[in-house]
Amino acid sequence: MLKPEDYFDLTEFEHRDLFAGVDHVWEVLTRIGPYLAEWFARLGGPVILGSVESGAWLDGREVYIAPGAVVEPGAYVRAPAVIGPGTVVRHGAYIRGNVVVGRNCVVGHGTELKNAVLLDGAQAPHFAYVGDSVLGNRVNLGAGTVLANFKFGGAPVTVTWNGRRFETGLRKFGAMVGDDVETGCNAVLSPGTLVGPRTLIYPNATVRGVIPPGSVVKFKGQVRVEPRLEQPPR
């Protein structure tokens, strides 16, 4: 449960070379910047083939907007960034650089991406934070989902699997979210979380560790309704 293929089907992903030779899935996070530097060096500069609407802001030369992609007014895209075919970057989205977004994705209002990869069909449509993370194919993040990427005190993030502790060496590491995962509103994934494919995460759940494929993660908090001790005057 630590290899990229345990989480993602990369056969159709245009940028699958990012993951080539990776032993532990989180290692891809250190490759995003160098990969994009090489990719844009071959490309020779910015390429805008999609629609960048008036009021959108592209910051830097290393920006690629694929055919059929749309960047709406009020969105901010900082280089280096690749926005794939058919993807929509909605009003108020913030792409902070070192970002690869696949085809037919949604980066929604209030959503922030930083040093992240979104595979094809991934959606973060409302007020999500995706930092130092990978979203698999067809992932859907409920409104307000946060992929937290920094531990208290700034210690490097570790991953524990099968009784063994792995030192990632990363101070910034959010989550690896496998194909077809869905999160409910306001879910929080703690630093270094690995979520297996086809998992459902309920609203308001705080998740950590390695979650097996096909799991359901439930939040067991209770809501109690009690009478007020002092009734307000009518």
C-alpha cells in the first residue's frame, strides 16, 4: 500500500512519467518542480490554447492552458502550472505553483492548490485546500475539505504501515488520495494520510494514517438537543 499503483491508475494520465520509478508514493512530491522545469524548457514558454477569461490572472511564463480548458475571471494561476484539457478553474481559485492538473478536472471557488497533482476527472469544487498532495482519478472533495500538510512544530512527516515507520523526510506532505475517493463536507486529512481507492470519508471526519481501499470512514460525533435552562422572554 505504498506504491503509486496501489492508489492510481496512471495508464491514461498524460504526465505519468512523474511517477516513473517511484517506490513510495509520496516521493512524487519532490519531483513536481523539476518535472515542470524540464517540461516547460522543452515547450519554450507559456502556451495558452484554452480560454482565459477577462479578469483571470496568470503569473509567470511557465503556464500551459490546454485546449478546452477555462480559467474564469478572478482565478489566479501562478507558474509553473499545467491545466489539462476540459478543466475548469473557477472564479476565486488560487493555484500557487508546481501544479499539474489533468483533463476534465474542476478547481473551484475558494480552492487552493500548491505543489499538487490532480489526475483526470478530479474535482475540488468548493473551498478546498490541496497542498503537497495528489488526487487520483475521479476524486471528489466535498466543500471545505482540507488536506493538511504541516505538522505542529514542523517535524518531518512520517508514515506508519504494517508496524513499520517510514521517514518521508518531508516537512510538507498532505495526502495521497486514491482513485474514486469521495469526501464529505469539512473532512480533514492529517499530514501524511494515504487513502486507498474507492474510499468514502464522511463529513467532518478527521482522517490519519493509511486507509485500506474500499473503506468507509465515519465520524461518530453526536448532536444532542436539550432544553434551554433559561427561556428568553417572549
